[in-house]
Amino acid sequence: MSVPPSAIAPWDRHELLDADSNPQSIHPVSDQFTFSLPDWHVWCGSILENPDGTFSLYFSCWPESEGHEGWVTTSQIWRAGGPLPWGPYANPEVVFAGDTPRSWDADNFHNVTVKEFNGRYFMYYTGNFGNGEWWVHRNNQRIGVAIADTSRGPWHRSQVPLLDISPDSWDSLCVANPSVAPTNDGRYLMIYKGVTSGDLPYGSKVLHGMAYSDAPYGPFQKNPAPIFEIPKSNSPSKTHISGSHRAVIVV
């Protein structure tokens, strides 16, 4: 399967605007529309409508006692349920935590995003393993998928990464932050982050790339070059809108 030239951008990158002067920017949010867990950092929220009209909030979290940087060593994936997209969400429960047998994602589960395709549910995430050293875990990041027949599971994880690193490429050190959307021609597009080796353990720049698959469970074929670069960018959040694809980048 080849990637058509027309799929390789150019992405229409909007310049950053001052939040105070831009009426379309995100402003402070009422507590009514927030979700938190006492003593936990909460990150990576992904909301999905259930068949019964209620909603599931999937999120990454890790103990506050580990500090903010604990996201790469002790993060877990949880789920909570609510009556509306903005909540209130209750009854949080663990989906995946780092207590599994040794594998590529044995220790850490992060960057969760959940999608429904053709009646099945796909949980894309970043996993890693390591020895407790921050950079070891960070550089062992790979992208995985768990599949379920219902939005509440049970979830069946991939035994190998859905998307791995590519030696001698711009993403040769680690890959992370998957976001997947369907395309008009029936395929699936993944936007993700990658880091090349560079000076270890830090590696080089964090860049954004894309990959295509004929099925939501892969295999995904990468575009050989990154699609764009935004200084200090974080997770891509991808949406398929009226025949086009839009990526929201957290900076």
C-alpha cells in the first residue's frame, strides 16, 4: 500500500493568536465542566458516546506523589461514565495499569484516545517499559491499540506495537501520541509524534508524522518524512471534518 502524494500535506498551519484578544480561544472553564481525581494527575481525556446515549471518559492518570514527570513511568488508563459529554463523570475504574507480565508496554499507559469504527472500539495509546529511569521509559515509548466489542470492554491489547520506530529515520528513538481518523477513501489516518536519536538520552527534535492503514487495527504505513514542525508542540488531536482533516496541537 502506497501513500499518495496528495496525502502528504501541505497542512494549513494557523499562526498562534493571543488568547486574550481572540474570541475563539479557550478561556477559563467552570468547575461544572471539569473532571479531577483527588491525589491524581489527570491527562489525555478522550470522550466517546455509548450506544445507550451515555458517555465514557477515558483518561490517563498517575499519582500526584510521583510529580508531574511521573507521566512516563507510572501512568495508567482509566474510564469514568457520565450522562452528558461534559459530565458529570463518576465511578472511575482502571482499564490498564503497569502490573502486567513483561512486554513492550509493561510499565506505562498514556496518551489514550478511543474511537468507534464499524461497531467495534479501538483504544490507541502510548506504552513503554523500563527500569524506573525516566529517559529509559521515555525512549521506549511505542504506540499500541486495544480492541473491544463494547465501550466498556473487555479490552484486548496488541502483543506488539501497532506503530514502532523506524531505524535511520526521523522517528528512530520513540513514537507516541497517536490520533486516528477515517479518510474519505475508506482508509485510516494516524497522526503521531516521533523523536530521532540525536544526542542521547534526549534525542533530537519532537516532530509530527502520519501513517495510513486499510483497517483501524493496522498495519499502518508511515509517510517517510514528518508532516510539519511546531516548536514546543505537544499532543496532536485529530478530527475528520466535512472531508478534511484538522489537527489541534497543544503547545
